[in-house]
Amino acid sequence: MKSFVLGICLVVAIIVQLFVLQSWQVEGITPNVLLAFIVIASLFVKAEQLLWMSLAAGTLSDFYSSSDFGFYLGLYLLVAIISKYLLKYGETEFSWWRPLILLTLVCGLQAIIVNFGQVGNLSWWAVTKSVTQYVSLSVMVGAIWYLIIKQLDDLIARLSITKGIR
């Protein structure tokens, strides 16, 4: 797939995550669009490109977050490496459910780490509800990213075949 198209998708994901979704929260919860993009993009790009995308997404997320600098940078780089390893290098036949399961596990782990300080202040029900909402919204965004990137990949493949015939 063309790196240019995925670069545009990354810019869209950054804009949506950092600027648009901050005002459109569901009960105070914002899905992690960038994490979903990194996991889904691991199916379509080489490892080096994925690491550069993770570096850009993590750095910009750290600039705009209130947590310690480097948290999102490290998280996105680690997720890029793990997802590229678990979702197999160079696989040509994609499974839609494998990246979504990986995204569920990673988002759940991130939500638990971020909400760890609130466990003592809130009830287990409130923490569980918050984590469940965050994970489900992020996985839905991941499914949308998969559909968008898969359609763009098919479109680019059809366009390149059409150009090759003429």
C-alpha cells in the first residue's frame, strides 16, 4: 500500500484524536484512535514505516496529554512491535478479528494502567464500567479503521492494475 495514503490516514487520526474527540466524549471517555490506527496499520505497512508512524503519533500524543512525557511514545512503539510480531510479517490474507482482539487486550491494559490510581477512590463497578466503555469504543474505532484502510488498499490495487493494462 502506498505510504502516502497511510501517512494521510495517520494525520487524520492525529487530528481526530487530539482535536476533535476531546470535545465529543461519551460520558467523559475518549476512544484511542491512534492506538487503533497503529494496530490496524501493522497489517498494511513494513516494520520501519510502522515504527516511524508510532514515533510521530506517540510524540504528538505526549505533547497534548497530561500524563508523563514518554508514556504514549513508549506505548505506541511497544504496540507497533508487538502487533507486527503477533499479526505476522508480510501476511497476504488478512483476518479482521485478530487485530481487534489484540487491540482489545492492549486498550484494556492501557486503561487499567491509566486508571490504577483511581481504583482506591472509586468503586470497582465505576472503574470496570469506565474501562469497558473505553475498550469497546476503541475497538469500534479499530474496526472502522480496518474497513477504511482495507477499502483504500483494494482501491489502490485496482488502480495500479488498471494503469498496468493501458
